[in-house]
Amino acid sequence: MTLAAATAHPRSATGARIEYTSVSKKFGDTTVLTGLNLTVEPGEFVALLGPSGCGKTTALRILAGFETASSGTLTVDGRDVLPVPAHRRGIGMVFQSYSLFPNLSVADNVSFGLVVRREGKAKRVAKLTSLLDLVGLPGFADRFPAQLSGGQQQRVALARALAVEPRVLLLDEPLSALDARVRASLREEIRNLQLRLGITMLFVTHDQDEALAMADRVAVMRGGGIEQIDRPGVLYDQPSTDFVARFVGTTNQLAVARGAAVPELWAPHQDGDRDLLYVRPELLLLEASERGSAHIVSHLYRGATTRITAKIEGDISHGSSEIKVDVPSASVTELPIGLRVQVRLTGRPALRMEA
Amino acid sequence: MVQMRQSTRATRGIRVVAPGLSWALIILVALYIAVPMLCALAFSIYVPTTGFTFVPYLESVRDPGFFGALSLTLLITVLTVVGLLAIMVPTMVYLHLKAPRWRPVIEIVCTIPLVVPSIALAAGLVTVLRSMASFGRGSVPAQISQLLQNPDLPIVLVGSYIVLTLPFVFRSLDAGLRTIDLRTLVESAHSLGASGATVLRRVILPNVKGPVIFCAFFCIALCLGEFTMAVTLGYRTLPVWLTQIAGSNFRASISMSLLINALTWALLIAMTVLAGRAAPARVLALKGHKS
Ligand SMILES: Nc1ncnc2c1ncn2[C@@H]1O[C@H](COP(=O)(O)OP(=O)(O)OP(=O)(O)O)[C@@H](O)[C@H]1O
Ligand SMILES: [Mg+2]
């Protein structure tokens, strides 16, 4: 937790640069990765986000050396790693299932990589102490994995991976098996650790909150390729495709007349002549109005804000006839269920596309 | 062995059989095993005409064939255990990791020795070895046949015993490897810099210690007691020698078979204790959960 701990990892002070170029992967007839292109800068934290089965794990396993690529190149700091066997790549990995060696104590688990590398005892002991401090488990050295909680096991797994000072650390849904509270605290710890050590991290998740909260950049994957990669704020405010707009965050799709620079909701339009707006719930405003073309259906209290669902009428609806609007919880009393309201836009839509 | 411990713990709460009945069963089994052995013991140390004696034991050990048979049997045992584990552990690991689709096929192949009587196996082997030898002196098949049947190093017998243990060894190792998260453990170790051999030695073996010890024990028991193959292939192992001296000195042969039997039991107990110790982490874990 101190500076000393950070300086104990001089080689990792700068992480490595990772570059996937047109990496594809086939299992038999099914193509799992379709020419993946991805560059991760030294010391960067990139999250791979996407629906189940889109190839996130496969992309990671190819880099770790547990899976071969069908074509394409993959370099770490400019060196082609595809021909290098997994145990010589020096790439750390943390798995969803903790994967601690059940026959070894915490101390032996963490020291495993150093023992394999024939490091001296003094160095191993020093490393162990500083790493257990780093992951917040001092005094746990003599426990066995089965005596630890899930969160503690994952901390040990993290310490074990960091012990060999990898320049790249891969994490495949490391928090998915943990309960919400532990997940939230470990999320922060991992991010802080990464910033302090400067390791390049590639983090797989299908939890968008996790991705947006932790990563420098988030790569949204779909069907074996990257749909968009950007900083979390950009991804949220300016998604480039329908898929990203709907996959990241909550989105209302509203049909409006084409053309107008400032879109006017409920302006008359015809079917072939419409634009589709993707609007975040916090960018819509509800005002009580007898002549409004929506009415409030339900409230969902979420602490500071309340999510209101309203039913809209007219040809503004696209697919769903319901919209979701976030309002400060303090103002909910003015918007009771059943109230007829007018809907207004208070900011720039995340995305505007021809319908 | 680990699983057995855990399952006895798990089932302790549920009484399937009334306590009295289960004790009766245990006593019955114990009698079934103990009575013949006790009779043999009595027979070997008590001669009705002269009273108690240890002469049969001394005679059996003094027999000129004894040490030859003993050393041959021990050599075969050691080679079989080492060969068996060296072949089967990596094979089973490979099967689980890289070729799980082949598992059912290998399972069936490994089960064959169970359904083929060992006399048939031995007869088949003899036929093959003879036909190889019939290629004539100096020919390659004849040389291979000779090499396999080297009287001092009976490779053919070692191989046969490995085959005979396969049905049990396959199941034991298979079950052992299923209880651990093999793939993730191996991949974690690789990502920490461990090569294949290191992973096998430091990660896999310690986590399947119980099954491995069981395999070794089973193999030892088989090697110490197997008769059919050895006699058919013409080797004078301990059991073969025993039956040979039984004709001339029956009491001595009974005394020796008792000794071998005792040795087997001692091994069984030692292995059970060892296998129990093989999993300190898990035993600790169980205690940990309780408190
Ligand atoms: N060894 C394999 N053999 C055949 N198909 C595989 C293999 N491994 C993965 N796949 C397939 O490849 C696709 C992508 O798998 P992958 O595990 O990379 O997805 P993922 O994005 O990590 O999904 P999840 O979020 O569910 O973990 C899936 O359709 C999966 O069925
Ligand atoms: Mg996955």
C-alpha cells in the first residue's frame, strides 16, 4: 500500500504495448474471432465488454498462449508472441474461478512463480510480505485456499500473478463470482493497483458498470470483432452504432422527422422520412401537461434519482412505446403515476441515425 | 481416498442402515477374511504330532529358489509401478486437457483387461511371441521377442501387469482429475512460468496424490499375487515358486503365502495412512468450515 511496494516492481513500472492485428480464430466451422484489431498502450487499462459468446475470453486466451490464433499477428512490445509457449510469455492471468493451488498455502501460492524461476528465499519472503500487504491480506500467509472467502482468494490470485512482475496482466471476469459489495471494493483496488504499478491490463467483463468505472478505454465487442473502442465517457455520450448505444447504458429510441438540426419531438413525419434518436434517460424532461402525449406508468426508486417509465403515443415510438426517464428523487412527488406529461429533450442525443 | 473421507462425512448424518445391522455386516466380512487366514496361520505353526513350530517359515526362506523368486518379483513390482505411473498420469492429464472427446474410447480400451481372462491374455501373448521368434534366429522380430522375454528383466511381464491394472488405474485417475479444476490450475501455473514437466510435478501430482497412491498400491498387490500370466510366460515369481514348493513342502508354502499376505495388508494400511495425509489442505479446510 506504500510507495515501497510500488518500487518493488521496477520492471513493471511501465507495462508493455499489446497489438492484435487481424487476429482470427476458428473452432472447426465456427468463427469466433473475425479479424480482431486492438492496440493497448503501455500501462493502459482496457476493458473488453460484450455479450456472452462474443469472443472476449478467446481473445484473452490467445494472448496468454492457451489458444492458438487461426490467422493474424499478435505482438507484445513489438515482438511476435504467437510462436512463444505460454510459460515463456511473461503474461500474468487471473481467472474467474480463482484457480489457487488447493494443496498450497497462501504463501506457497504467491511464491509459486518465484520458486519456478528459482529466486532466492530472501527475495521470496520479502516479495510475499509486500504483496500480501498490497492486496490487503497481511497475516494470511499460512492459510489454505479453502479457508478463504471468494474475495480473499481472488486477492491472493492477484498477488500470485503480480509476484513475477508481469508487464501485462489479463483478467477474465475476475469479479463475476463475487457478491456486489466485495465486487465494488475489489474493482477500485484493482484499478488503484494498476495505476500504481503501471502494468498494462486487459480486463474481460460483461458488466458494463465495471467496464465504465475501471477502464481507460472500453472495447465493445460483438460477434468476434470490436464494434467501438473509446474512453468510457465517449462511449456513453457518443456511441457510434446502434449496438453500442443500446448495449452500453440505457437508451430510449425515439423516431423524429428527418432534417431538423434541433430535433423536435412529435413533429409530423412519414415512415420513410424519419431519423432515430438514441437518448439517455437523464436527457429527457417530463412536464405535467393536459395536452401531453405521454403518461406516467411506474416509478423505480434508485436513491438519488428515480427512474420513471412513461407510455408514449403517436408515431414517435420505435419498437417500444415506453420511455425511461431519470429524475431527481426529490421531484417525484410532482410526477405521480397516471399523470399526463409532455416530453422534452434537454441535451444532445447520444446517437442520431436514419431509421 | 480423499473423496471417501469427504463422503463418509457427508453421509454421517443420514443413517441408511440401522446401526446394529451395519455392525453385523462388518463382523461378517471380517470373519470371511479372517477365518481362512487364521486357519492357515494355525496350520503353518502347529503340527499335531510335534506341537508349535516355526520350522515351515525357516524352510520356506531357506529354499534355494526363494531369493531368486523374491528379487524377480520385487524387480517386476518396482518396474511396473514406475512404468504404470509414468505412462498413465501424463496420458490421463493429456486426455482431460487436450482430447476429452477420446475419453470414452480410452475408457473402453482400458476396460478390456477386465473382461478378458488373464489366461487368454497370456495365451495370446505366448502365441505372438512364438510367431515372432519363428522368423528365425537373428531376425528383427525374433530379437524383439527375445528382448521382451529377457529372463533377468521380464519386460513382457511388466507390460502385461501394466495392462492388467489399467481398468482400475483409469477409473481412479479419471475420478481424481475430475475433482480438481485441472484446466485452470494448469493454465495458472503456465502463466506463472512453469513448464509442462513442472506443472505435472508441482501442481497436478500433489492434487491427485490420493488416486496415485491408490494406483501404486493396487499395482503392488497385483504384482505380488499374480500367478496365471507369470506361470504361462514361464517366470518364477513368488506365487509361481510357492505353488512349486507346495508339492514338496506344503506347510512351508502356506507359511510363505501368509507372509506375502501380511505384507500386502501392511502395504494397504500404509497406503491408506499416506493417502489420508496426502490432503492436509482439504482436511484442514473441512475443519475450518466447521468452526
Ligand atoms: N474450445 C472451444 N471449442 C469450440 N468452441 C469454442 C471453444 N471455446 C470457445 N468456443 C466458442 O467460441 C465462442 C466465444 O467464446 P468465448 O469464451 O470467447 O466467449 P466470451 O465472450 O468470453 O463469452 P462469456 O461472456 O460467456 O464468457 C462461443 O460461442 C463458444 O461456444
Ligand atoms: Mg468468457
